[in-house]
Amino acid sequence: MTVKPEWLRVKAPQWERVGAVKTTLRDLGLNTVCEEASCPNIGECFQAGTATFLIMGPACTRACPYCDINFEKKPQPLDPSEPHRLAEAVRRMGLKHVVVTSVNRDDLPDGGAGQFVRCIEQIRAVMPATTIEVLIPDLCGNWQALEQILQAEPEVMNHNTETVPRLYRRVRPQGNYQRSLEVLRRSRELTPKVYTKSGIMAGLGETDAEVRQVMQDLRDVDCDIITIGQYLQPTPKHYSLDRFVTPQEFEAWREFGESLGFLQVVSSPLTRSSYHAEQVQHLMQQFPR
């Protein structure tokens, strides 16, 4: 097993707080990407009373080799009570900012867009002051479904490009790089008030020049926020780790991203797409729309 460098080691969390969050999630029968995708920041986020909710899962219709979410189970019919349970969790946890993501549901005609809308509406009804970020799949290019989500007016529309174009066939075989860019481009054009966001992983075999080109591509579609973090191989069966990227390289990408005009660049070894996502509230105050 590859030994993690010092900069990737995290402190053990205070399990009292983590346990309280877990109890809420189990009590309401909710999934989180923190647990399903084996996120290294789970202790810190749960300790802070935050979580990224995973709807329509936990089974996924795609089999991306980097991801630890289960794709072997058959996806179940949508649960009409899920939006209500999610909103209740947001209320109990007193979240000021909530991230809602999902597994891919290519089996559904709208890719799950309707369930995203119902979750947004229920959170608004219960916690009207809470800002909402949705981290969506590409919906197989169903632009009507995308517009449906945007009409519900989440504050942040997040869709990850995940990696560089050259590695898509191996890392994201059922995805399409240009389609992902189009999700972000259309989101900006259809709802100019919504902040757009995307994220990529490093350490999969990409070059520095390729990362910078993805950053440029994202700015070309007017993406506001980018996250860049270290890929960590979940198990020996998953896509092989190429290397550990140094903190200095992440810092160089942060500086480059700021020079391109991103409103926010979060780039570090432990960065994940929704890590410290609540900081977007400061951005919204600084750059109001």
C-alpha cells in the first residue's frame, strides 16, 4: 500500500460530534457522499455539523473506476419522502449552507432532475435562509432537465469535470468532457444569478499543462469557482494512483486560477468538491448578483 505523505494525514475527529451527525442521518434514513465515497474529510465536516447529502442512491448507474460509490446494486425507485427527510436533516443540523448531490440515475428520463427540484423546494420551505448548492451529474445532456433544476434557483450550480480530456476514456468512460463544459455554459447563460462551480482531481496521470488547460476551458464558459484536490485510490480495485501532488503545485494552480479570473479557487491536497462549501456565502457577499 502506498504510504500517504505527511500533508495528507488528517487529525482524528471528536467522535461525539461525528456521532451526533451520524445519528441524525441514520434516524432520517439519509445517505451522504462523505460516507459513500469514503471522503478523507468526513471527520472534520461531521464534527463541524455539516454533510453533503447524496440523494437517489446509494446505487449508481455508472461505474467510474475512481469512485467508491456502489454501482453493482440495482437503483431503486425514487422515494417521495426523501426531500422531506432531507429538509428535516437540514433543520435539525441548523445548516446555513447545504450541498445536495446525487448518484447518476441514467435510468430515469430526467436523470433525477425532478428529485433535485423537490429537495430544493422542501429545504426552502423549512429553512428559507439556508443557501443551497447542487452538485449534479451531466443528465446525459438533457438540457430540459438542466433547465428544470435551474428554475428552482439554487444559489450554486456545481458540476465536476473531474479530470483532463485525455484521461476521460479511462477515468470517466461514460462521461463526456465537452458535455460537462456545456452543463456549466448553459447554467451560466440560463441563470446569470446562479454561481457556477466545477472540480477536478489531481494525481491521475495528468500533466501541469493539461490542468491549466482545463482551468482555462472552465473560465471560457464563465465558471465562477473551481476546486482541485488530490485523488486517493479507494481500494486496489479502483483506478491506480499515479502520484501524490505536492502542496506547492496546488498553490501554483491556485495562483493561476486567480489570474484567470475565477471568483474562488480552492486548491489543496485535501480539497474536495464540497469541502468548506459554506465559504461561498462570503463570496456571494463580496460578488453579489
